[in-house]
Amino acid sequence: MYVPEEKISEILNASDIVDVVSESVILKKSGRNFFGLCPFHSEKTPSFSVNPDKQIFYCFGCGAGGNALAFTMKYHGIGFPEAARMLARKHNITVEARSLDPVRQKQIQTRESLFRLNKKMMSHYGILLKDSIKGKAAGDYLAKRGTSPEIIEQFCLGYAQDRWDDAVNLLRREKVARKIALDSGLVLSKKQGRGFYDRFRNRIMFPIFDINMQVAGFGGRVMDDAMPKYMNSPETPVYSKSRILYGLHAAKQYCRREGKVFIVEGYFDFLSLFQHGIKNCVASLGTALTPEHVRILKGYASKMILVFDSDTAGINAAKRSIKIFMQEGVDTRILVLPEGNDPDSFVMAHGKEAWHSQAQKAKTMVDFLFQVAVDTHGMSVEGRVNILEDMKIHLAKIQDRALRSLYVKELAQSLNIDEKAVLEKVREQVKHKGKPRLGAFEENEPKKESCRTEEQLIAMMLNFPQIVPVVVRSLALDYFKSDRLKRIGQIISGFSPDQPGLVN
């Protein structure tokens, strides 16, 4: 689809950039402009500005900028025609289709076909759940878990039959193209012979909506002890696990209102919280949280509370997630529920007030990590030394020096170790963290003048390992002008199997 110039002007004239950006970024007015945290890179101090007079945005940190269409394209990861259509729909502007690059046209058509197919499947699964015979077991299961009819309706829960060809037959009746069927992730190719079979069978189905309320994928949960307990759609042209959080489409306004968001792991955790009036929450779909997830959430809440089970798996999941939140500079708390509870079971048993009472006890990331270290090592002399070794790694990740200094002081007091000794350990870790790893070089590393011949020689050493001994014997690396290329050559030489005695 090609968008005519006059339509672009009409769309931009109808779209206020402050309104467009405010849907994804928390903005505060300062003078004539608005400022917020950039959704495109990690930052703690707002450097992202929106100018309502010029109808443009600009980030002084990463350099991203442009008009409302440019923001929509970059934020949603879509092309210009799709961004234009998205904004046009909001203002009831009709955009006529014209000729477009065939490759891009095919990509757009694929995305639209997948969204249509997912919506049709959501409706199909919903009808099956309401069927008094086919969906009885699934309906009984949801009732047993305490999931209300209103929540089932609002989040369009459904049921996938215990059949290998239910979705296959539907796609065949709808005459869905083979490629679209496979791209959707709803069906899989048979390993032997021709044909397809259903990915989701005998499962409660959870449609996964993107931020624009379109069905991007599905999650399915078994109703017994079969494995895997949960199954999600694979990556598709419309479903990216690193960018989509379950329930955000419904929770975003509540996250903004409260200024904070609870991040849980599973579908039922989210639904139970939402059902009990705790609507500022999202679920990570059982996958690891990514920097993209955090940056998206920063557009809706300035404070984040990670909620985990008290078992070993929950503690380990919290430890893995903390690194990302530290690097993104977000005010984050860790809430570990009482033993034997997950968010679903806790709120079902104790209710909203008890939940908020627990949330008040949420620890800062550093306090949480310290407690884990104490539980692991104990507070003997040897234990405190080991705690310091663990904590120095975490403290070195804190970007704010003042905040890091405060935590160093607090850690020294808690361990009864001289503050200077703790500070020295953390500083060593900061320096160590800044050094390039073996074979890894920072993009902004200062480079000395190098010639094309050195680059070609390194390329030859990588592609033809048999020449490495010849390069070493000739001492060619000693004459390199570029320290960076010289070190790469030395590393390659060190891994050469033909050079015993060199660094291994």
C-alpha cells in the first residue's frame, strides 16, 4: 500500500504528537515542551522531548526523532504504510491502497492475514468453551480455579479440543494459504508424510493481545498434570515474545493511574489479580524479561514490582531478572510471597487488602540480593566474605554513583566490614566489568590507524586456520599498527591447535 502525500498531511494534521506519544510514554510538561524517559534506550533521567508546536519528538540521549508517524513506526516496529493506517484508523481517515514494493506489500498482507486468522481462531476457541458438551471439562476447570465469567469474557478465554485436526479443519474450510497457516504457529507440518496437525490440543486457550488490541498469538494450559503445562505460540511476524506482555492492553491505564506495575509470571496469576481489583499488573508469559519489556513498561509506570514464588525456581528467576532492571535504571522492588503461595493462590485465599499489605514489604533489588546471599552463606566470618564477593558484582551494575555509594555504606554496616574495604572491592569489580572480555571489543574503543592489509590478514587467519602457524613464525603481528587488530590476531594464535605452548 502506497500512501499519497495528501493523505500523509491529513493524518499528521489530525494526529497530535503529544497524544500519540502519551499512549506509550509518561510525559511531564516543562516550559513549552513535554519530557519523559526514552522508550528506545536505557536511561534514568528524562532526555526524550516532545514539542507540541513543531509536532516533533527528539531524544537527546540516542538521537531518535521525527513526527507522529516516525514515532509510531519506531515504537511498534512497523513500516510506514502500517503506521499511517494505524493513525488513520484513530481519526476515521480512509487511506486508499495504491501500488507498493511487492516485497513490502507481501509482508503487510501476511501480517494482516495473520491478525485475521488469529481473531477467527479466538472466536472458534471461545465458542468451544461455551459449548455445554465439548467445553464442559474446560468450563468446570475454570470454575474450580475461581475464574469469573466476566474475566473469561473480557479476556476472551477459550478451549482447544483434544483433537489433532480441529484447527487444521478450520483453516482448510477458510481456505487459508499453506504459508499463512504455518506462519501462524497454530499448526505444524507432519514429520512423515504430507499434512498438518494442531499445535494446541485439550488446553485452556488465552489469546495474547498486543498493545493495539489485536490478537498476536495464543497461550494454552493443560487441565491435568500433562507436560508441558503451558505452551505459547512461536515467534511469528505478528508475535514477538521480547516485546509483548500479557494483559498490558487492559492494564495500561491502571498502571498509569497507580504509577506502578506488578509483574507476575503466569496467565492465571494475572487474571486473578485483575479479577480482585489489582488491575495494574502484567504477566511475562513464562519467558525471561527483556530490556524491551522494561522500556515498554516505563511508558506506563515509574515503579515496578516483580512478584515471585518463594521456592528455589522463583528466587532464581528473580535473580536473573534483576540485572536487566538495574541496567535500565528503574525503581524496582522484589515481592516474594509467603511459602507455598503464588499470586493466583494468594489473592484467591486472602484478597486484595492482604495483597497490598504484602506489597508494602517488597524489598529493593539490593536488599533482596543481600538476603539471598545471607540465606546462602550465613553470617560467619567466611560467610560474610562470600556475601561481599556476591554483592560486589551486583553493586557494580548500579549506574548511579551516589546510589551505589549509599548501598556500599549500608552493606559495610550490615556485614560489620570496614566501608573502605567494601568500596575497594566494588571499585575493582567496576573496573573489571569495564574491561573487554576475551575476543570482545567495545564498539567505541579508540583505534589507531590501521591499513587494509592488517584487516585482510586477520580475515585470512579466521577463514584459513592452517596459515596461523606461518603468521606466528613470521612475527607479522609485531608490526601491526592497530593494537585492536593485533590483539585479535594474538587471540586467534592462542587458540591455534597447531601451536602448543601458546596461550590456550
